[in-house]
Amino acid sequence: MTMTAEVATPRKAALERAVAMRLAATEYRRFVELLRTLSPQQWATQTECPGWDVRTMASHLLGMAEMSASMRENSRQLKLAKHRGDVFIDALTALQVEERMAMSPQQIVSRFDAVAPRAARGRRRTPWFVRRMSPPEMAFPVNGRVERWTLGYLIDTILTRDPWMHRIDVTRATGAELVHTPDHDGAIVDDVVREWAARHGQPCSLRLTGPAGGSWQFGTGSPRTPADHGGAGGPSLELDAVEFCRMASGRASGDGLLTTEVPF
């Protein structure tokens, strides 16, 4: 894909800080609870992410959680990933997986369970001035353009969407139960929907089914801050909430407005 010019203004988190931190703590807990239910055979199951089985995915998320839990570990991983000279996020995830290759599934679960509360606390304690920063590695291709992110967008939004979507990946690969509730998963989907609407900026009506679903109408107001109101006009879309997010993440294909990407 050919990239156009870089988006000038770094993207910020839209969620209220208290809500974002509640979602972060709950999502860590739900991911650990899911891992506990898996059999040894399920840990070796290939997911929809190319080259990643369940164990690889869990290793990556454990590495991310350990980064969030410790400034020293955060600095160590960042330094090593930058020195690899590859695309930063690819280098970082590869490092996380490689460093945990010798761990058994039981060790991964035990360590994840121990680090999860500290990861949530570390994210919650990140100072406001750090969250406003947008270092060079916070540049990512989205919808054919390179956009910059603030650390606040990464900490409050992406670091919760990532395990949330990977939890879906694991359940799809293994057949394990996907626990979704309106208060937690519905809040994550709502944030994704509003960002999706802001990114395409077109009027539409959207109805998502399932425990994490809901209904939204978007008019032709600000493309960055859509407002819900009646008489939106444009297409009326209805689909499952999980499938909508899989389309937005690039895991499934859609048409029209459903081709708009949202980062996870």
C-alpha cells in the first residue's frame, strides 16, 4: 500500500481516564482467566494472526504487560527493539516472544496473573506530561496514511484494545468461551465505533448485535468528534459487534464504510 503524507496532529485518547483505567484492569483479568481454561493442545493452536499460535500470542501480551508494570523493563525492551533496526512494533513483539520461548504455559499464566495488577497500576500512574508526548516510534500506517500517536492514546486505548482483540483471536482459534458483557466489552466497542465514525466522517446508522453491541447514528458534523443524533442519513449497517471489530482491525474484509481501519 502506498502511504500518503504523515498526519500532523498526534492522536489522543478519547476515553475518560477513569473509564480507560477500569477497562485496562478488567481486560488483563479476563485474559488471564481465559488462559487458565486452555488445555495443552489449545496452547499450540494456530490463531488468525500469521505465524502466531496461542502461546506466542500470550507471550507477546505478557511482554507488553511487563513493560507497563515497570519503567526499567519498559526502557529495556524499547532499547533492544530500537537496536534491531526493523519496523519498531514488529521488532518489539518479536523480542517479547523470543524472550519467553522457554516458559511453559503454566509459567506464562502464573507470571501474567502476578504482573497484571502492576501493569494496570503502572498505566494509571503515568504522568499527564508523559501521556502528551509523541516519540518518533509512535508513527503507524492507518488507512493509507502514516499517523502519529500520543503515549496517552497508546496507554489508555491501544494497550487495552490489543489484549481484547487477542482474547477474541484465542477463543476463535480454540473454541473457548468468549466472555463479553455490556459494561466492559460494550464500552470498548463503543470507543472503537466512535473512532471508526470519526475516521470516515460520513453519515450512517450502525447497529451491532451481541452482548457488546448497541446502536449509533452519526451525522455530518466534525469528522474527528462525531455526535449521535437522529436522522443521520447515509447507509444503515447491521452486523455482529465482534465481526465489526474484526473488520476494523483488518482481520475480516468489509465493503464501503466497513473498510475503514481502526488500530488495535
